[in-house]
Amino acid sequence: MAIHVGRNFCLAPYTQVTYSPWGRFSPCPEIGGRPWTKTESIVKLWNGSDFKKLRQEFSDNQQSKICNRCWGQEEVGNQSLRKRLFGYKHLKDDILNFIQKDYIAGPRQINLIVSNICNLRCRICSAGLSVTYNKEGESYEKQFNIVDTRYVTPNKKKLAFSDDQIEEIFKLSNNLIRLEMYGGEPLLDKPTLLLLEKLVNSGQSKNITVFYNTNGAVKPTQRHYDLWKEFKQIEFNLSYDDFGKRFTYQRHPADWSEVLENFNELKNYSWQVPVQFQIILTLSVFNVYYIDDILNEFKKFELPVFLNTINEPDYYDIRYLPKQIKQQIYDHLDPNSRKTKFVRNMLMQQTDIDEWDNFKFWTNAKDQYRNEKFATTFSEFYQLLHNYDHTF
């Protein structure tokens, strides 16, 4: 049966798979393995019922509900991953042929959520992706008599891919031209180095680009560098949500000066293969007020900057701030900036959800535990919020 490419079509279910050690999977990293969880191998999942159903929905020109993140970004004028994957008027013949039949043998791109091991406890993250969050989360649950927060997981063990899972991923690499690593922190992960070795030994590595979404606070090992030189290209997505003390506050306990040092080491390394860098800035309540200043500061890197939108929790999503606060932030931002036009659109979205009390609660709780202070770290923005609510 022919696959139809309509207005709502997405390449992801035909060209890529996202997979984690705990069996969660999805097409693209944008929804991060959230939709489905099964214990089957990645090989079986690729041609399993969940993927088949989603592919059929896109072939029928439907807007699948599990892909709401892309639909939401497109609604406010941000460039969604779906649209970044291809332009409808410029589909190449090889892509068309691939999605019609060749995808059965395996995806072109595999995205791995490598582990729950991370050296940071970012404000916008959770124990599910940073196992060290559990101790902090347990303190909150005990102190405030609450349960089932995102800062505690049922299984408090470190989770990473097993040797069997690495072998299954390797078996699905027939068509592979791109391998993306997410975390946790992928530069701390060891099992995926075994996968890289397998790809090198098989001779496939010369055709594969390897991508890392890294927090910037971890230096690669010599083993990384030795393996990377055997691949087609290496790319780094640098998760910088701010700079200076505000960066440390949001990505606790990373030190901005050390992050800069790590970047300079990567940038100045004697690479034997092409290397690319990009900054990915996740927009949240913490940095939206300062977004113009942050983008201006990041010009020093001379790198492309992509503005990402937060998926969860809602209390850090700028859309769910009180209307009065959103209006004042809107008025503060540069009205002529094309880069942040979608940010202003998000601030003007009407929503019945109000997460203000949750934002106050978790900001104060984490400040107390970490011995940090929102009021001094974000002094100008804090004054705006305090004027709105004197209890904050």
C-alpha cells in the first residue's frame, strides 16, 4: 500500500526511533520516548503495532495526538521538529523511496536516551533522567508530606543499556546514517561506547554522524576521541539555558566557568573529522524575562542557537504564568526580534491553566534545600513577580 505525503505528514516514524534502557520508545526525540513502554527489543518495536498505527495516521494525513508538542510549536510559529525534518516541496527521491519501502530494514536515525545517570539536577529536569535527584526528592516528600513527585522514581537504581540491548540496537543499524545520544548525560555513559566500537569494527561508522545532547559540564575521555575519529561527523548540542550565576541556578550545580572551559577544549581539539556545535536553549519561566540578554551574550560563541520549548512540568512553562505577569514580560521583550517572535506569541496564548502556586512552591522548596535564592539570582525579574504577589 502506497504511503501518502500530505500536509500533516511527518518523516520521523519512517526514518527514526527513540529508545531508552527501560523500554520507553517513540519515533523522535522531541517526545523523548514518552508515548510507549514495552519490554520487546528495539528490532521488534521498529515494525511493531505502535509504529504501524502512527505511520498509518500520518499516511492518512491525521494529526496524531501523541505528537502534540510539534503541533503546539507550529501553532505559536516556532519551527517544530516535524517541519525541520523536511520541506514538503523539496522531498528528495531517495527519501520518498525510503519511506515507501526501505524503512522496513531499519531507521536512518536512532536516538538513544542512554541512561538516568547525570552529574546535574536541573530545575526543569526530574529523577527519571537524573537518578541523583531521588535523595533531594525524598526530602521534599518527607518535609511536605507529598507523594509521587517527579523528583522521586520507584526504582532508584542507575539504569543504562545492557550488552544485549546494545547488540539489538546494533542489529537495527542496517540503514543507519545518524546516531543521537541524549541523557541523563551521554558523555558519562559507557555502554554506548561499546555500540560505537561495534559500528567502527563493522565499517559502518564512516557513513554515520554521531550527535550528543550534552549539558556541557562533562569532559570527553580519550576513548571518546579515539572512537569519534572513525565516524563521518561529530555534532554537539550544548544545553545552555543562561549564563553566569543564573546558569548555575537552573542547571545545579554546574559552574559556568567550567562549562566554558569544557567548550573551549572541544572547540580547539585537533579534530580529524568534521565537527559541529549548536547551542540549545530551553525556554522556561526562569529565563524568559532575560531571553534578549541571553541571546546577545551567546553571540560571543558564534554558534547557531535553537530555542526549545519545555515539555514538562507545567509550572515552568511560560504559557501557564498569570496573565498579568505574561503581559509585563511581553512588554519587556524586544518587539523587533524575529528570533523571539514565537516567545511573544506563547506569552499571549490564552489558557485556563494557572501554575503560579506550584511555581512558587517548588522554587522556594528547592531554594531551601540547595541553599540558593531566586530573589537575588534573578533580582529584576523577582521584583516584577513580587509586585504581583507579595507572598513570593
